[in-house]
Amino acid sequence: MKTVELWRRLRRVRDAVVGRLLAPVARTEVAGVRLALDHPALDPAVRYLIWRGWERDDVPLLARLVRPGDVVLECGAGIGFLALQAMRRLGAARYVGVEADPTLLDLVRANFALNGLPPPELHHAALAAGDGPVRFWRSRRLWSSSLLRARADAEPVTVPGIRLATLLDRLAGEGVVPDVLVLDVEGAEVTVPPADLARVPRVLVELHPAVVGAARARAWLEAVREAGFVEVARVRETRALVRRPLET
């Protein structure tokens, strides 16, 4: 265990050092889309991970789900990488992003501009078990930000919280019905009732057993399967799920 923890600390130091060395580099390209490296929201370690190939492995999974003309809803928009994949490379017609960290909203817009796309539709909110203000633990190391877990490098901020059902109802009121839902919300995925998830036919979700516990993550995934979803592809804890047609 001590060896594992030592390796983790050395890796964090490496990420930070290389990230600082990348400070003069304004942008990079990952899986065919351009991403900013010089935005003030980016911690040096995050800058390094983007440069190294941020979430590249998720692209084939997204490609299994997104079809030309689709509407994509993403909860946990992050830096906008998967949004750009959906809009620029996979032919999605509309993208709606939800992000709890207010500093990232401008970064998503900047990345869309880098790729010659108009500003996306973004909402500042955290996916939560209820509607209303929630405490969100925000870290400049994006993977440490969470609604559920306070990390040493995170600070508490109050942000709007919204249930998936409320979000889908609001979009439906505007005539918008998502075809694909992307969930990367650092553990809050397990607060989504599977019945609400089943309102969207295709889902890309990253589970976070290190945040919520392996047993809770497994139980939620099993409930999602019981709600009618089948897993069509997987990379580590990220899964591409498709809802089975209702039997008649």
C-alpha cells in the first residue's frame, strides 16, 4: 500500500511539473479536436493530462452512441472535449451541457471557438438528488471536484442543483428531447433514479467507485440494467449503454 501511495504522489508531482513546462503552449489537438492549454481555469496537472490525450479512450464509446442529427445532453461538461467530438466529428445536431464548476463554462466556449463552432448551450448547475442550492467541492484538478466528496485540494462553493428529471422536463418544454445522455459527474451518477435515466435511449456514463464505494456503484448499475439498459461497450469504468425496446 505504501508503494502504491508513493507512486501516486510521484505521478502527481510529474503531472504538475510537466504541466508547468507546457505553460508557453497555447493549445493542443486530441482525437481531431483542438483544446486550449492556456486558459486560467486549468491547473498545471490538468494541462499536462489534456496534452497527453484527455479522455481519448472515451471517443470510440461515444461513437457507438451518437448518430448524425442527434441531440446530446451532457451532465459534467468539463472542458467540452466530448461535446466537440459529438458536434464536430459525429454529426450531432444539438448539444446541451450542464456543468457545476462555473470556471469551466468559459473554457468550453473557448474550446468551441478554437474549433470554429458557435457557443454551445450551457447551464451552470450540478446534477443532484434534488432541486435547489447544493454544496459542491470545487478543485482546479477537475477530477477532484465532486458533489459527494471533499478532497484536501477542494473548496466548498454553493451552486444550483438540478435533478435529471427536472432537466429533461425543462428541455421537453422547449421541444428538446435528448437522444444521448453523457454522465461524468464524479459519483453523483448514483443519485439518478434509473427510471429517469430510461427517458433517454442511449447513455454514456462513467462510474466512480472510489468516490461512492464499489458496492454502491455495482448496485446502481444493476438497477440501470433492470430498467432496460444493456452494455454495448466499456473502457475501464466508462460504459456505453443502450435501452432495450419495450416488449409488446
